[in-house]
Amino acid sequence: MRVMVLTRFFQSGQTTHALELARELARQGHAVTVLTQGRSHPDAWEFGTQALAQEAIETLEAEETEHALSLARLAKPEILHVHSSDLIPLAKAIAQEEACPLVVTAHGLGVARAHPEIAKADRVIAVGPRIYQELAGQGIGRLSLIANGVDTDRFRPGRKGRPFQIAYVGRIDGRKRSGLMELIEAVAMIPGARLLIASNERPVHRACVSLGWVWDVAPLLAESHVVVGTGRAIREGMASGCAALVLGATYRGVVSPAALENGQNGALWFPQDGGEAPKKDIIRRDLVRLLQDDRHRRALGRWGREYACRHFSLKQMVQEIVGLYQEAVFERVSQP
């Protein structure tokens, strides 16, 4: 199947998701082209084009809509899959001209309000239950819940020696900044703990080492004892055998079997109660227990690895998405 992926290139889990999807589609035998329009973050563009080239995937950059339409004519996609919400109008124009189904993945809240044309997509994918619930409540049909997939061959446990290493992974914005500062202050109160921050911002504090944005966090997570973050970072950390703390705009504590609730399709999802305001003393308490109770932490790491392999497989995610592609194409060709 000829698939065109539309995405922007910037420092975010959304870009990582789109790149991982494109690469796995190619590995599964599909012909993939990646198209972007507008400015890209230089580092994201360099990393993305190199990663895609490893799977012989062509990356196209359009200056304006007419240029993008001309590039799409040459690619002749059978499926158009857009990931950046501000590219939905462009995707709609390409889909109409190429007479191919349009698939939209919503990576965050508020997509339908900002871009009501999403309602006309042939398929809509939500990467999390809150996004799914919001879209369903706004009347978006042909909606599926497919979470971020993780390459569990690349993300796997390594040697986790000393010191006790905590990795914060993820994009920092105005909602998450205060939570990160509470984490830094919590680690400052724990002798022997080391905090590495892989993010778009570089906090300066004696208790942490700021690495900047790290595109391949697999080596970092392989040697870390704890991962802190949300979404993709938690999944990658669990696959790497880390104990996981969910910290974003709110704090939801340690990921464990007792802290999860049943979700769709037999999988388990993180609780959707919103969590609590991040507080350094609470975060410190949870980290100290993981530091002092080595047996408990190792058990969480083993459980997380097994759970990630069962529920977060990149190959399984892509197979589910390809199933949606096939449904959309069949519906299109079946129309009189």
C-alpha cells in the first residue's frame, strides 16, 4: 500500500510517533512517503530525514499548498495519514485531489475544536483515552483508540548499576514546568540520586544534569532505574525495565498493577482521574521507596517490561493502523 504521512518535524513525542510509524510501515512492506510543509526544527529535520533514509523512505518538504499538492501528485498515495493538526486542511486538500482516504491521528486534546474538518476524515485515531473520550463526546465518528507503540527490541533493559539514576524524558511546556521543578527539588533531598533531564528545555540546578532534547533515549533508559514523564516516555521506560512515575501537569504516582484500570480491547490504561498537583515531598517519598527497596523496584521493572511487550508493541500498533487503512480503502472503492 502507498502511504503518505503528513507531519511537522519538531522536538516532540508526536514527531517520534510519526517517524516510528513510517519506519515500521516500510519494514512491513508498504511504500511510504513523508511530507511536511512549513518550517521544521533543524535538529528534528536532520534526525528525521536520516532515520527515514535508513528504511529508504523519501522525505518531502513543501513551501506552500500548491507545492505540496504537486508533490502528492507524484507520490500517488492510496492512504493519507496526518499527525500535525495544523496540517489537516492541507491533508484534506490532498485527499480530495488524489481521491484517497484521509486518516487523522489526534495526539492531544482540543483538535476537533481547532479543526472541525476532522469530522470529515475517513478514520480518526486517538492515542489516549482522554483524547478518545473528548472526540467521541464531540460527535467524531469512525473513531479508534490506538496507543503509542514502542519498539521493544530497541527499548530493553540494560545494566542498571550505581548511582540510583532517574531519567526525566519529555517535552516541557507551561503546564509541565512546575512539576519538573518539584521533581528536581525532590531529588535534591535524596543523597546518592542522580537526575538526568532529556527535554527541549535545560533546567539549571545542582541536583540535575540537563541533556537537551535526546532523539534516541533508548541507551539512557536502558541504564536508568526510574523514568519520569507521561505518554510515550512512560511506555519506553517500562519497556526498558524502569520503574515509572507519571508526572506532567499533575502527578499520578508510580505505575504498578494496582494503579492501573481496565480499558478497551483487554488492555490496561492509566487512571483518568487527573492526578494531584505535583509536590516535592510526595515525589520524594515515592523515589526514596524505590531507592531503598531494591527488590520492589526490580519487580516493578520486570512487570513493566512484560506489560510493555504485551500491550505497547510497535508492530502491533502498526498492524492495527494498517487494518484501518484497509477498511477505509475498501469503503472508498465500494462506493457507487
